[in-house]
Amino acid sequence: MSSSRKLVVGIDFGTTFSGVAWLFYNGTKAPADPQIITRWLSTHARNTIEKAKGPSLIKAAPIHVVLTVPAIYQDYGRERMRRAAELAGILDKRPLCDDTTLSFVTEPESAVIATLPELDYRGDLEPNDTFVLCDCGGGTVDIISYMVVQKSPLVIRECVEGDVNGNTVSNAISTAQIGPGFWTSQSEANEANWKSHRRSQKLPLTPIQPTKETILIISRSEIRGVFSNVTTRIKDLVGNQVQAIKKKTSKNPKFVILAGGFGRCPFIYASLREQYQGVTEVLQSDGERPWSAICRGAAMYGALGHGLTDDGVRVQSRVSRLSYGWKHNAHFIKGEHLIEDKLWDELGGYYVAANQMQWAIKRGDDVETSHAKTFPYCRKYYMWEIGKQVGCDDIYTSTKSDPTSRFGSGYELPLLTSIKWETPFRVEELPVKRRLRRAYRQFDFEYQMEVSGASLDLRIVADGKVLGAKSLQVKTD
């Protein structure tokens, strides 16, 4: 099988339901729309793909897996998901092809990638138009706003800082244990009763200790109370985004898109439509499209990221929710730096200010995707130092949009990670430099930071060679 062939699998691990979508690229044409697997088990997904494309595809085609994560996920959560994927056998080696690769994308971005092309029929999306994506899942509601950069191909960028809420209906009714087969067993008449709130609904349940009463009665007012509390929070989230967009662009968003399993709820749609009538449109797809948008978008993201297709939505930039940086020594400037930080650089022949912070990304920054930011540095070595030298640099975060310029100035900066690296050769092989009659050797390198999907890639590079690297979960909207 040609090495140009590739199978891309998008996996959405949800709070209440999970799903998988896959697409196959054969090296000659763009991949078709993602095929959806509505129930996720490793063997079930594999068997479904084998039935469609044959077992030889699984054995010989390189596979790229894209896992979706909430926008609020911390780095340790992402690493646990990576480990879980390994334990589940998703990344198992196959002897006839390259290793299976793994990447991450946020759930809201997946929803946008899958949903926005379906709105192409409108024909009214223009550059600088904005819209809101409201991903209503079983456990969280993520909301992010985008601006159209160009129409063809469709390129968007995040517009304002998004938001999240961790309480949805699944939390509010967690005490009512309703089996997954309940809804499919209900008649259309009963479903109509639920939607119209005409009467109380009887749910057949099997109690742990059977009694004469085997029916739990949930009244109309109780159901309305559960949904009203949740929809109020969702309306507030949408309202905050609408206000932020209008403040930034002087106009309202063109529409609000509902996605996710809970995004199919007619009550949510009706509430938002009533709340924002005359302000913006509220869009809700039928059937499984809102629920499956996350896994379908993940597969499409994987295809775009590997250059398998030129079609689809491209996210040009994202808005960072955190500031990211590291400590360094800067040239000392009188009046700007503290005297207590003033140090003499013996080899450089000048004063430096220690404990200074270099913030590569600040909260609220538009972070361009697939575009590395570079920061040049150097290390000086005495003539008596020999062999390969090692370094370890710490990466810190801050929730402030204008974080402190000095490490240790009144509040603690959370340590995100450390990057260990080693010079690619023995330092005595470096050319000799002289300053103020002092001979030394200098090693030049640079930091590179790049955001891709839900990952922040940090690299320390010298002469094109990566000396150390970390791929982390970046908090963006």
C-alpha cells in the first residue's frame, strides 16, 4: 500500500456519550466526508473501518488520531488522555506501516470546523463578519467567538476571549438514573408531550430495592426548573460574547451556532432565539449533526493538519487564555531594573539584570497557528569548560494579561514545565571569542514557540537541530 495513504480518526470522549469519526485519504483525491461511529470501543471502531475499507487498510495505512479536549483542559489532563490512549491500544505499533501519531484539538474548534461549511449555502459570510459557537456538552458548555478573515478558502480567527461553564443538565439531573435506551423506547406522542411541557411524564425505572412503586414521576415544573437554571447560564454566556464582540467590532455577531449533544435541545434553541431576537440569529442543525460535530471536526482537523486536503475551515489565530514565559538575564538599564538584580557578566563585559521575565505569549494575544515565534539567546563558556554542556529552562504561566516583568515581584508564577537540553557538540569545538582581553566560547540558540490545535510546542533549536522540546496543552479560546 502506498505510503501516501493515510487514515485519520477523530475521537470525542464526552461526559455522557463518546463518538468516533474517520476518513481515508488514498493519495490521489481529497478525503470524503468523515464517517461516524456512534459507539466507541477500540475494537468496535477498528471493526467498523475494516468492514468499510478492508483489513489491509488497518494493517498497512499510517493512522493519525485526533483527540478532542475541552477548552479549559489543563496540561496534566491532556497527558493523562495521551496515556489513556496508549493503554487502550490506540497507539499500538503495526509492523507494516509507520507509527500511529496523536494530536489534540479543542472541542469548540472541532465543532466550528465541522459546522461552518454546512452554512455555506447562506452565501452571506463576508470578511470581518463574526459569529459565536456555543458547544453544549453533557458536562461543560464552551463558548468561543470567531471572525471571518477570508471567504475562499474559508479562514477564521478567534475574535474575543471565550468562556466556559461546567454545569449542564447532566449534572442537574444526575440523581435521576435514566438508561440510554429510554428515549428510543418512548412514543412520538410522549416526545411531543416533553417538548410542549403539556403534562407530567412517567419514567419506567427499576429500583435497587423493588417496591410497589416502580415509576418516578417528574413534573412539568421540575423539568422546567432544571432546564431554566441551565439555559439562564447559557444565555448569560452568549450575552457576554455578544457584548464583547460589539465592543470590539461595533456590530453584533451574524449568528450563534449551537453544537454538542445538548446543543440539539429544542428548549435551548427556543430560549436563545427569544432572548436575542433582533440582535442575532440562532442556528441549530437537525438530527445527529450537532452531537457528531465534535468528532467529525476532529477528523477534518487531522486531514487539514497533514495537508491531505485544501478544503475546510482554517483557524488562523487563537486567543490565549494564559501568559507563557521564562526567566532570563537582560541588559541592565538604570531606572528600569532593580539594583538588587544587577550582575556583572564577566565574559560579556557588561551588566545584566537577573530575574527578568520574557513573556512569549500574553493572555488575550492573538496567537497565529503554524507560525513559530523565535527568541534568540546565547550561553557563554569559559575556556576551561569542556564536553557537552546541559541546560534546564523553566516555563511559567500567569493569568494576567500584563504579567510582571520580574520574577518574584509579589506573587508566585505557576511552573508549567521544564525543558532539559544538551549542546549538540563539545563546547571546546566552538570558535573562540574575545572581549576586554577575555577569551570565551559562545553557543547561540533560540526558543521557538508554536501553537497547533490544542498544543503549545516549545523547542530549543541550534543550527536547525532541536535540542529539547515539550508539547503542552495551551489554554486558548
